[in-house]
Amino acid sequence: MMIIAVDGPAASGKGTLSKRVAHHYALAYLDTGSLYRAVARDTVIAGGDPRDEAAAVAAAEKLDPKTFEDPGLRARGVGEAASIVAAHAQVRAALLAYQRAFAAQPSGAVIDGRDIGTVICPNATVKLFVTATPEERARRRYLQLAEGSIPVTEDEVLADIRKRDERDKGREAAPLVKAEDAHLLDTTNLSIDAAFKAAIDLIDAALGRSGSAS
Ligand code: CDP
Ligand code: CDP
């Protein structure tokens, strides 16, 4: 069973890349950021504060996978609240079983997040760590938000990203860090197609196959 673990910081292009990789190898795909985003949303809807671990855990325990695709989860501010709930060890513990079960499905899976290669699937078949400079990531996220007509400047997005990187790397529970055996993929100067091709080459090499991305 093939499990591909993809980790990396905000707006590095992990989601776009993971979806294409999943399609290429006919694997299921899970964006674990949407779980933390949904917990943040549900905590606030229930009148709780994302900083309150008990309130966030209550939301995590009631999480409904049918609500992970809510377009509201991509709004500016939800990523920030998600990184606050994600720092609570008990929230992470409450989401572990769902992620492990997803990874264990017979068809195999591509899973993206922050701690997939380090905590969720330490025995993944292949691990990728996708990065890009903060400036390039801010440019990408700004364009995405502008497309959704969200009024924000590129500088504000860069400040959001730096703050979130710091919180994700600095927390005690499952911090964002490259697994020792993960392949680093710096996409700063890569188009989406070039990043996909580089990922397929890394994965095929790790699987001992030769082939080319199409
Ligand atoms: O899409 P983007 O990279 O901006 O964020 P995301 O992947 O949707 O994740 C939102 C937040 O959830 C991150 O900033 C992390 O704090 C948290 N997260 C996490 O802690 N662990 C994961 N496996 C996935 C996301
Ligand atoms: O999942 P994550 O937050 O890491 O990033 P994403 O949502 O997949 O990508 C953020 C934006 O960057 C999307 O609009 C992608 O189309 C774009 N992107 C890019 O311009 N060049 C790449 N090499 C990868 C992604």
C-alpha cells in the first residue's frame, strides 16, 4: 500500500501538488489542514475561543468530515485560527485516528499537512517536504485571495505567513519540521507543472521505477 506524505509551510503549493500526485498514481487524497481549519471554525461557531484547549478539543471530537470542503475554510483568518487550535496537543490527539485510518485505506493515499511524515505516517512510502521562500508563498496566497475578491495587500499576506510559520515551527506539539528521510522540494522558482514533474521523478526514483510525468 502506497502512502505519500507531503509536508511544508503555508502556501508552499503542497495541496496543488498533492492533488496532482494523487491523481497520477490513482491514490486517495487528504488535505489535513482542512481538519484544523474546520476545528477552528466549529470552535468559534460554538462560541468558544481557539486559544481555549477544552473548547477546541470539544469541536475536534465532534468534527464532521462532510464539512471539510466548505469554501469558507479558505478565508483569510481561518488559517491563523487553525494554527492556534493546532498547537493544542489534545486537539492533535483527537484528529490522529481519522488521519491514520485515511492513510490505511487499501487504495493508498497522498496526505498533506505539517506532521504527516514525522507523526501521522512515519513509515510512509515516500515523504516530500515542499518549500518556497516566504515572499514567493505570500505572492501565491495573495493571488489566490485576490481571485476570491478578498481585500488584502501582499504585505499583509506576507506578515500572516511569517506569523503562522513561526507558530507552526515553534510549537511543542508536532512542530513543522522536515522528516530526516523526506525529500526536499523547493518550488520557489518552479511552475506548478515543473514542481509536479520534480515530485514524480523523486517518487518514482524512491519506488525504484523509471518513468516520466505527463
Ligand atoms: O493551506 P495552508 O498551508 O495555508 O494551511 P493549511 O495546510 O490549511 O493548515 C492550516 C493550519 O493548520 C496550519 O498553519 C497548521 O497550524 C495547521 N496544521 C497542522 O498543524 N498540522 C497539519 N497536519 C495540517 C495543518
Ligand atoms: O496547500 P498549500 O497552502 O501549500 O498551497 P496551495 O494552495 O496548493 O498553493 C498556493 C497557490 O500557489 C495556488 O494558487 C497554486 O496554484 C500556486 N502555486 C504556484 O503558483 N506555483 C507552484 N509551484 C505551486 C503552487
